[in-house]
Amino acid sequence: MKIFEAIRKDHDIQRKLFDELIETSGDSERRTQLFEALKHELKIHEDAEERHFYKPLISDDMMQEHARHGIAEHHEIDELVEKLEETEQDSSAWLKYAKDLQHKVLHHLEDEERTFFQLSGKVLSEKQKEELATKYVAFMDECRNGVAK
């Protein structure tokens, strides 16, 4: 497996969680569960991606601006998550913020999949793509299993 496939699998998890979350209503147990799962996925994905994808690319002249942009978007996503955490789940503002977050995350995922992956594919060797995937997946598994304990 290459790094792009590993990241794309997690992108699909995030898309699915958003689809389900946006369909919930009010201050329900389901909304709370989905939001907690989404927050966790976003956080561990962000950490794994910055460590095992962006960091190795940021020193490359062609990739530096793109990597910094991706990291900046992660921070914007974190801010929207915080806004959701501070808002009552049964208020109409909560769903608006959730949709804003969904829009931001989906934009970020598309940027990565359509631009960043192609550019980084030219910079990374096949061996690097596989090694980064191994490290990325191991980190994600560790984070997911750590929460389950």
C-alpha cells in the first residue's frame, strides 16, 4: 500500500461520518456519538498526516507551500470543531457549524486527493510512498486501539 491509498481510506471514513452526522437532529445520543467519532478521526488523521506525509514533504521546494497550506487548513478545521463543541447540539447554529465544518473538510480532502497527491507523487520515490504508508497506518492503528482500551 502507498501513502495515498492509506490516507484516502481515512478520508472515506470522514466522509461517511459527516453524511451520517448531518442527518441527525437535536441533542440526540446518536449525534453525540457521531460527533465524538468524527472529532477523534479528524484529530488522529491530522496528527498522522502531518507526521507521516506533510513533514517529509515540507523541505521540498515544490511541496513546501502546499504542505503549509494543508497544515493551515488543519488548524481552521480544529477551530470549527471547537466552535461546535461550544455550541448546544439542539440549537440551529450547531447544524450550521457542522455543515461549515463538513464543507471545509471536504474541500481539504479534495485538495489533497486532486492536487497534493499528484504533486507529492512526483517527489516521493516508490519506496518512500510505501514506507510512509506503513508508518501512517501503524500510527492510526495505535491511536484507534489506544482509545478502545
